[in-house]
Amino acid sequence: MLLYLNGAFVGLLILSNILAVKLFSLGGWAVLPAAVIIYVFTYPILDTITEVYGKEMARKTVTAGLITQIMAVIFIYITIKLPAASFYEFQAEYETIFTAGFRVTIASLLSFLISQHLDVTVFHRLKAKHGDKKLWIRNNASTMISQLVDTTIFITIAFLGTMPLPALLALIMTQYAFKFVVAILDTPLVYLLVKWCKKDVERTKSIHKIA
């Protein structure tokens, strides 16, 4: 299960970076990047890894995610700079979709690195305090705190100076409100993932004992 969780974590990160160029309206209440509906699910995955496999394994997952994102940025840049075939008519559209500004790229990487490590730290400390009990508290508390940090860092670095400060703060709050709600709703998913992973760990231990 750990392999699948790591694969899903990295895959969702890359997918969220690609989908970030799409903006959608949430019933006129807020305008959000499409990436947000993907990125929020990296937190329950990371919480599951921290719960079942430990803090150090979760930190390795974050590091793998960061390296993968940097590699993706490099290779996307290379493909953009490759000379297009004479009959290829979509170079401009390709560049529009896959080109992110330098500030946005830096904002994305920094906010990811800081917030995900914070999520692991908060979750681990709450687990040390509560043991296996009150999973919902450490899942929600770690996610809500780290999501606030993630949103604040990303939007501040990416958009500070490009819009009035009240608009910047409103953007932070609307995005965080969406993530806050999702954090509550994904609690059953964390319980389900933890249950599956613990069963997988026990099954693996049983096989090793027999062997």
C-alpha cells in the first residue's frame, strides 16, 4: 500500500501543477484554480503515511514529491524550447498551458515544501500525545493548519504587488475556506486508508513470519 500511496501522492502533485492554469467559479462565491480540487487530496494521503508508516517515511514522501516537481518543471521547459515541427499548429497553446511564471513556480515549490513538512510535524506530535486514538483530531488539525500556511505562502509570493492588498487577503481566505471544508469532508477517507494500510502491514508481517 505504501508504494501506491507514494505513487498517488506524486501523481496528484504533478496533475495539480498541470491543471493550475484552469480557473473555475464556485457558484459566484469564489474563483479557484482547478488544481485545488486535486491538491487537497495530497494531505489525507500524507496523513495516512504518517499514521501507519511513521514521520520519517512521510518526510521521504515529501522529498520525493519536491524532487518530482522540480524534474517536471525542467522537462516541461525543455519540451517547450524544442523546435516545433513545421506542421504543428499548437505551439502557442502548448506554451500557454505549460508555462508558469517564475514567481508562481517558486511560490508553488516553497508553499508545498513548508506546508507538507508542517503537516507531518503537527500530525506526528498529536499522535505522540493521543496514540492511536483521536485520528480525526490530528488529521483535521494538521491539515487545516498546514493548508492555511500553504495558501498564504503561495498566494503572497505569487500575487503580492499584482493586486490590492484587500483582494489578496480575500483570495487567501476564499481558497482556504474551500480547503477547510474539504479537510473536514475527507476525514472518512483517512480512516479508510489507514484501515487498509494497517491490514496490509499485518498481512505482510504474517507472510514474513511464515517465510
